[in-house]
Amino acid sequence: MTALNLNGRRRWVDFRAVPKAGWDKLYAAFAADGVEGAIRYSGLGAESKQITSAERQAAAKHGVKLIVVGELGVDDAWKDANDYAAGQAAARTVLADVKREGFGSVAGCPAADAHATAAQVPQAVQYAKGFASVWGKALAGMYGFLEVLRACRAANAVTWHWLAGSMPSAEDARWLTFWQDNRGTRRYLDVEVDINWRLDGPLPGTEDELSKTAEDQIQSVYIGLFQGSHGTGWTAPPIAQTVGAMSKQLAALAALPGLVAQLVKDPNLDEATVTRIVDDAVAKHTPTAEENAAQMLPIIEQAVRAAVPAELADDVVARIGAALTATAPAGTGA
């Protein structure tokens, strides 16, 4: 195993206290020190430690991202007779709380805040799966020690993983999203915080803006379209129209990076990265305006598979292919 190098890693914080100086000053201090985001409690446990609308607004004002965690006790993930149902109940409680505080779609996770026995590990996986079934797997994570997170990863229970305990290896850091560094705390104003190092795993759906229009778009398009959480299936609104129009002229391929980045909202994915992927694909195969949708799709598919979480890629590619075929310009043979 290779030792993990933390140099250049981004820092997040988690904490329970309420700042005497107010949320605005606390988040200004975070931003001034280069803190990228905060992981905050919601829904479960003492009300005093839970995130509020005022805190959410302060974070947005200073450009500090937010995600949420629901934790009642160290044995949340294995204390009930039906751990899957317990995970669902926890997610409903946390989700109701963040909605009351004005959040749109946001990444969230439950917690297994103790080392698990061999018998408890599968219980924790079921708890995580139950949470994800309500929260939406695309935005759901899990907090815990390595034995639990490895099992959650193997079971494809959640999308992102927040590690407690010892520093991970460089190999594990490739799929872990955070490591909670408990070697010491840091003080901002009168608040003691834990430092969490941002690793290389995915982190979709961070709350980094107050625009309800944008939040609603991400929630309805990303979760509803790709996961079908609205229960009505895919009815071809924005993405089909956008991609269909794009197919009418090759130059519109330039719109794809912005479209994918907007829909996925992954902090590891920016428009420049997707632009590079598309440019590389086009350089290898430059189509003419007369080529049909079937010839264009492999170029688009390469970009989508590089940008979209693996569990969503097949569905996204299929939908784009259907949209291209349905709206192919005259003379293409489609």
C-alpha cells in the first residue's frame, strides 16, 4: 500500500457548535482560510447541532459548499431489527429537515460511527442502501470506518464514501471522497472543527448556490430524469430537445460539455475537462454534416461515459441516442 500525500488536497470541515459571532462571520473565516466546504448535521440528534437556513445562506454568500449527514448515535447502522427500513426512516427525517431549511438537491449520508463487527458490516450496508433508496442513490453517501465503506462500495450501496479512523492508503483514496482527520482539531473564531481531506472519490450534488431555479433544475432533471424518482418515466423534455437540436449541425457539439456539466453537477467535473474529452474524440474522428446520428453517437458516448457516473452512463447514452434518432436532420437516412 502506498502512503497518502495530503499536499494540495482541499479541506472541508465538520462541527457541532453554534458560533457566538454568528454564521456569517464563521463562514467568512472558513472562506478566508481556503475551506472548500462543510459537512453539517441535519434531522437527527440535538436541534442545536443541526444546520439552519441562516447557516445555509451564510455558506452560499461566502462560496462554501455544504453537504449533510444524519446521525443519532454510534450504532445507528445496526441497532434495529430491520436495518434497511431504519435507513429509509433516517433519510426521510433528514430530507424533511433540509427541505424545511430551504435546500434543493444536496448530497447527504447516514453514519456508522464505530468499528463494525463481522456481523454488523452487512447490517450497515443494508442501512446505507435503505437511506439511498429514499435520498436518491446519485446523491447518497455513507460515513464509517474502512470495513463498512469497503463493503458498501462492493455492494454498490451509495455513490460517495466518507472515511473515519486512520489515514487511508493512496489506493483507497482513489475511491473515497473524504477522510476525517482526527489527529487534531482547528479553531475558527470560537468553533472547534474537524478537518476532512477531500480525496479522489465522487461527490455529486453539493449545495453551493441559493438559486432555487438552479436547484430545482438539478433535482428535476438529474434525479428525476436519470433515476426516475418522479415515477412518471422519461418524457423527453429538456435533454431530448437540447440534444436533438444539437444533432442538426455539427458545430453544436460545443454545447455538450456545458450540458453534461450542468446536469451532473459533480465538483470533480468542470466544463474544461469535458471539452477536452470531446475535442480528443472529434480529433480522432471528424464527421461531416452528412453523417447520420449513428455515426455521431460514438463521439458523444465517449464524452458522456467519461463525465457521468458509471451507474447512469448506459441510461444517458440510450436516451441521447433515442433523441438523436428521433430528431435527425433530413437527408441523414435516420
